[in-house]
Amino acid sequence: MELSSAEAVSTRFLGLTQRSVSEDLGCRRGEFSRKHYGSVELLISSDADGAIQRAGRFRVENGSSDDNTGYTPGTWHRTDVHLENPEYYTRWYFKYFLGKVHQNYIGTDSEKNPFFLSVVLSDQNNQRVPQYHSILWRKTGTQKICLPYSPTKTLSVKSILSAMSLEKFEKSPKEIFHPDIQKDLLVLEEQEGSVNFKFGVLYAKDGQLTDDEMFSNETGSENFQRFLHLLGDTITLKGWTGYRGGLDTKNDTTGTFSVYTVYQGHEIMFHVSTMLPYSRENRQQVERKRHIGNDIVTIVFQEGEETAPAFKPSMIRSHFTHIFALVRYNEQNDSYRLKIFSEESVPLFGPPLPSPPVFTNHQEFRDFVLVKLINGEKATLETPTFSQKRQRTLDMLIRSLYQDLMPDLNKNMLNRRSFSDVLPESPKSTRKKEEARQAEFVRLGQALKLKTAVKGDAPATLATTSFCKKEPWESQSFCSNFPHEVVCADSWGQSLLVSTDAGILLIDDGQSTIQVFDKTLQIKQMHVLEALDYLIARTDKGKDSRLLVFRLSSVQKDIETKQMIRSKYDCRENKLERTKGCHLYAINTHHGSELRIVVAIRNKLLLITKKYNPCHSFTGSALLSSESPVEEFQYIREICLSDPPVVMTLVDGPTGDSDNMICVAYRHQFDLVNESTGESYRLHHIEANKVNFVAAIDVYEDGEAGLLLCYNYVCQYRKVYPFNGGSPLIQPSAYDFHFSWNQVPYAVVCAFPYILAFTTDSIEIRLVVNGNLVHTAVVPELQLVASRSDIYFKATAAVSGSSHSSSKEMSSRSSPQTPTAYEMPECSLSSSEAEVPCKKLYKIPLSNLVGRSIERPLKSPLTPKVITTPTSNVITSLPVTHSLSLSRMEIKEIANRTRKELLGILDEPIPRTEGTQKQKKVPRRQSDPKQGAVRSTSSDRIISASFESHSEGRHLSTSSDPDSVANREESLPFSYPLHLTSLYDEDIIDLK
């Protein structure tokens, strides 16, 4: 039954009059707390006589407590389980460079320290998003950035290094042409840490308080055995060909059996205390301590009631173990309780423990523990103990490689390509020689990539992650076809008020678009304040710009009664005085009883507040509906700055009485301005030649104000203390931190625990507390539309056209002399040949990002979405298995044949192995541990059917044309994890 137009408008505004959940959450979206990640305590252990044995400072996580929140059965505090800095996103050289034509340079900086630079031009999953991926290798670590590709603007090595803040050189960079450099750079990348892990598992009986007692347990209880089976599968060590984690797989000197599993592409070996060799003569059990004591992370399974004396990390004598996970099992309700101890120097890592930290779903518990421990080991590698060792190793490797290469470069390659040459070009006179070099370069890189995967050292891929899990940032289609150019927007209830080139439009999902103002009114900034019944907007530009204030109820009434659409000339009475010529304004986002507006007119700031009305809080704004909204505001004061501000943010003081501040950005600095006195104070100075200001976001950690300062590639957190004697305390503190984006964003949105960076073609999602990356989604032609409550963005959804052959056609046209011209085919196609772009609006509900609690289970009850490209070959479902579909011997057989193909030795097709014809299955519980019968998790989905369908026809090219190799690599469908040439593309946000 269809609604009439009047009913439709009435139904739409029923949603506008009700404040949405996102509106309520938006008032505190900048609130966050590090207390969810535990607090540092001094832990002391004593012997049976009470004498102090050892003491240490550890961060203790026992589940956050909130006195204001009542817990009901089946709910818990919001805890999303994510692998932080996953290798799929961080191991750039393996993912983007290895096996593809790219360029490598060597040079020394002004302090005579050698460095290497690697650059590749790649297309993100053939989504018309060509980018330069650049890696700078230095002794302090690697720096990775993305630079946009422009067909009309060339990019030089100097400009890339300048973007990485490296502008002075002792020796200018020279290009390295030898293909063997790929092996050395892969070794440098592997210094970031292993993709596989070894964790200790220590069994402690009830009442055991010393490590000697715990390590002396010969066997574990039935509950402990059940816990081990939950962690992984029992395997026979002798003859084991997988990741061994330092255990002996030849002579049984480290035990006969062990526990092993694969989680999201990571191989994990557990050093179980009761499975390691036991010595009756040695009370200290040195052989067991040699393995578990040298593990960064150890799980302690403790028997007994919760009231019994609990385990403390100071009971263990180890200078190497930094993280302990204490596990207790409750037989009464079949649940596990978790507690985490982290050495004080370990940076914060997630996921935070739920409150209470009790898990009745065992699979949930397993996923949580493994992710927590993997993230914990990665975080430990950033402590001074490990980072200094890594820096020394990197320095030694880079200097050694530099000394090996420089003599050869000085003899033979000085005149090959100069420093000022642009990247995509090379001399025409050496085209044939360059083609042969590039073909050898690709061949060696592909073989090296395959060898790394066979060894088990390849980063995890999307094929081994959970597709069915609903992520908080998952978008929803809001408007299927939106052809207008968006200037700005803000949410209004469940609708979106958008300023476009066609005027001001009101859009709702599934409803017809309503025009609110015609195109004579050009709004550049707007805020919809539903609670205060205001629409605030900055219109026009230059000297004609003004700040307008409308009453929302009046705008709503005009739409409901279908009166004449307002124009620019109908808004004269809505202009705020003194605001002519304004170029920027800001409001306090966490407003309480008073709304504050700061308007920037060149280098002057006007402070405007809402007049206080004692009747307003009782009778609402409806009582004042007859009064002009402009009359409800008052001018307070004018503040002069040295320069016009580019970014402006209001910061609420703790009392709101003469301690409110304004953060402004101009030139090369961020300043704080006191609203009451107009005095300004330097907050942060930027040491860079060019500064691109992005945002200054006010956040409130446990009620205390702080600022996220975003500029260039950097996001820096600065704690802002209250004004003390007229000046703020803005000195750097231990609470400050910073991190870098992979690409310069044009907008940043904070929604604790996440912070999202929007670029022209991607959304980069990190955690606020530590800056760790959790996800990157490639979104072609991305434009952030609104983010004050729910997040709305505009993007291109590809409508299937005649693009299937475009890659091959362009491959024949592009020369191998261009390093990666095959990566940018569609850019030059005509509209009739290429896909037809279709602009859509999408919505990410704020409640999904900052929701306080969710019902168990964590998995979404909705139909799972597949993160994939919108093509006909869509993976609709994935088989769930608990085993690796191929044994290592079978993988090696495939690798051996593929290697022969690379060398041109083998011409016949690769026959399917037994592992591809029938997928092995391992029972959930095994009576006899067997080698090779290894359980993977429900998150480790292996698409055996896809691999089977493409394994027969897949051949790595032996042609001298690297473009044909690369095009085949990009065009092959997504399949088995070791299907190397199609695995390491960026995943695309689901735009269907």
C-alpha cells in the first residue's frame, strides 16, 4: 500500500522530531578513556614465609568497571576484536612490490646515514585508483606513504623524499637495477617482526605460588586438557614440517607432542609446560624454562577458586616475558575468566577486556585470547628492549648492503639515470635492454614471493580472515543515485540535509528528495542542532559571505505545508550581525547550557553566544517560535590573530567559566586562544616546508580536554590542561602520542575507539589510543559528506560495462619501459569503453562505532556481506573447515612445478594434487595426535573450490613482457591463499 505525498512527508518528519541514537552519541563521540586498557600496579610476590621475593610494575587488565552501568545477562561492554597492524596492510614490500616492476634507490642523508627508497605505481584492485606506494628504509625503521598519481604531473624522487621529510643529502640517490636487491629489501621488511608466533602455556595447580612449583607439574587436569584442545591441535613433533617455534622436530629433545594452530593466516606454536621434557633431578626444570621463559607472551592456566591466592607475574623469574594471560575455568557455568598483565613499558594494545571478563562462548574466548596475545607481542616489540635491538640490526643490515652496492654503482651505473629523472620514464635508447631487465626482475620477484609463502613467512591474506563477521565500520547504502556535487551536509534525524550545486536538498533513504532552498543560496558550512531547534549555515563567499540562523521547526513547517521554496533573498532576516565576510566558523560540539559560536573574518575572531533564557529549559524553544532566531544570539567580544585561521576548534574548559579555549591553525603552528582574555599560546610548531592542515579535534579523556592535531601525514595528541593563572599548561607530557597515516587525508573523524581518515580514494581506520591500523578500505572517488553524528560519504559504484578486455587492450598498448603502466589502464579509456560511474551515498551509523554495549554473540545476525569488488564473480559463501586444505608437501610440489614454469622448464599443465581434489577434514576432538592434521579456526576460511577451478589453467608467464605477467596477476580471481598473484590487492568496501 503506497502512502500519499502528505503521509510520506508526515512520516519523514516523524523521524526528524525524534532525536536519533546517533545524535545522543554524537554529543560524547570525543570522549575516550585509557582506563579500559587497565591500570599500572606494583605487584609483589612473597614466599610461604611472607618474605618478598620479587616485585615489578605491570598494567593489569581485569575488565573495565562502570558504576553507572548496570549489566544484564547476555550483554557486555563494547569490545570489538581486531588484529592490530595486520601484516596484510603493513608488509608493503611483499604485497605491492615483490614480483612487480618497481624502482629502488640508494643514498645517504645529511648525517651520512645510508637509506633505501622503493617506489611502485600500482592500481588498487583495478578500481581506477592508481597510486605511488613508497617505502623509505632507514636505521630507525621504515616509513611508508601513498602519493596520488596524476597523468599530467610527473613525480620525481626528490618530491617523494620531500614528502617523507628527507630533503638534505650527503649523496644523491642512485637507482639500483640489479634484481637481487629484492631479496635484501625483503630481509629488511622481515625485521618488523615474524608473521608466526610462539606462546608459552604454563599449568599452575591450586596453591602453587612459585615458578619452580608450576614448572614441576608433570601432567595437567582434565580442564587444562580441554583448554589446550580449545587453543589448537596436538601434533607429533618428530617429522613436523610446519612452523616449529624453536622446538626440535628431529630427535624429540623438546618433547614428543605439542599444540599448534593457524589463526587468520598466522601459524602459532604453543610451548606447553606439561609437554616439554621433565627432569626429576632438576627442581628448576631448566629445559622447560628455556622455552617458556624466552617467550614474550605466556598463558597461565590456574586451577582453584577465584578466592584462592592468584597468580602474579612477579612469581616468574624471566626478563624476557612481558605479557601474561591468566586463565581460570569455572565448572559451574562452563565459562572462562581472563586477566592480562603487561609489563609497564609495553604500549597499549587491544582489544580491551569486556566487563565482566567472563566468556561463556568458548569460540569467542579463543578468538579473543589469540587476537589479544598476537597484538600484545607486536606491541612488546615497540618497547625499548626490543626496538633498540631492531634498530641496531637494521643499521647493520643497511650499512652492509650499502657497502656492497656502492662500488658497483660507482663503476657501472652512474650515468644510467639521473636523480632528476621522473619515475615512469627511461631512456628510449636502452628500451630493449630495459625490457629484458624488467622481465628478469619480475621473474625473480615472483619466485621469491612463492618461496616466502612456501616457507610459511608470507603475510596473512583476506582469504584467511573472517568474511562473515560484521565490522563496526560496515557501510549501508543511503541513496542509490546522487548525481549532484556536494558542498557540505549535516544529518537531521534519520535524514540528510545537503548543500549541492542544485540547492539545499533533504534526502532520506527510500524517500523522494525534497528541495528546501533553491540554488541561489550557496551554503558552504552548516550545523543542524536538533536539540536547540537551530540550523546554522555559512553562505556565499568572499565579502558577501554571512552566517545565517534558521529555526528548524520553521523550515520543517515550510516543507510540510509545501510553501514556496526559499531563496537567498528570503533569508535576509536570518543573517547574524557583524558576520559579513566570514570565511570560517566553529561551534562547541559538547555544548551544555550555552551554545558558543566563533566566527573568523580574516584574522579576527568574533565570539557569539546564545542568550540565556530561564524559561527555555522548562518550556522549550516552542515558546520562542514567534521570535526571530537571530534575536536569541548576542555578540560577546572580538579577538585579533596574527594570521587568518585555516582550522578552528572550540575546546570546553572544565568549569566553563573563563577557561574555554579556541584552537586555531595557521602558517606552521597550532595555537590556543583564551576566549575570555584573547591571549594566545603556542601549542605545537610544525617543522616542515609545506604544511597541509587537516583538523584539530577536541577530545575529552576522562573529562579532561585534549586535542588531536592532524596535518600532513601526522596525527598528534596533546593533552590540554586548564588555564592556570591566565595561561594553559600545554607542555608535552607522558599522555601525548602521535602516529602517521599512510596517505594524507583531507578529513579525519574521531569515534572512539576508532579514528577514521578520509582520502580521495580510501578510508584508513585506526585506534585512537595507540594509532594502530585495523583496516583500510579502497573507495573510488570518495568524498566525506557529513560526520557530526552518523558518517555519510559519497563514492563511485561501478556499473558493469565493457571493461573485461580493457586490461589486456591497454597491456598491449603500454610499453614495458614504463615501470607499471599496466596498472593504470582505464584512465585513458573513453566513456563508451569504460565502466559507467554511478555516484551513491553511503552511511556508517555512529552507534555501530561508539555503541556502549552489544548483545552476544559478536557475530552479526544479518546476512554476511562479502568485501569484494562489485563484479559478477562474487563470493557469496565460504566453506567453513577446521583444517588446512593442502599439506606442506603438496604445497612444495606445486611450488616446485611453478618454479620450473618460471624457468621455462615445464610446459605441460599443472595437474591437480590430491589436496585440491578433496579437502581433508580433521575431527574436532582427536584421540590420537597425528602429524599434519591441523585445525584452523572458523575465521580461517579456505576457498578450495575456487582454487580447484583455476589451478589447472594458472601459469606464471615466462614471457619477457612483464606487463603480461602483471596483468594476469591482477585479473585472476580471488582464490586460495597461496594463489600469490591475486591475493595482495587492497580490499574494496562493499558498495552494493
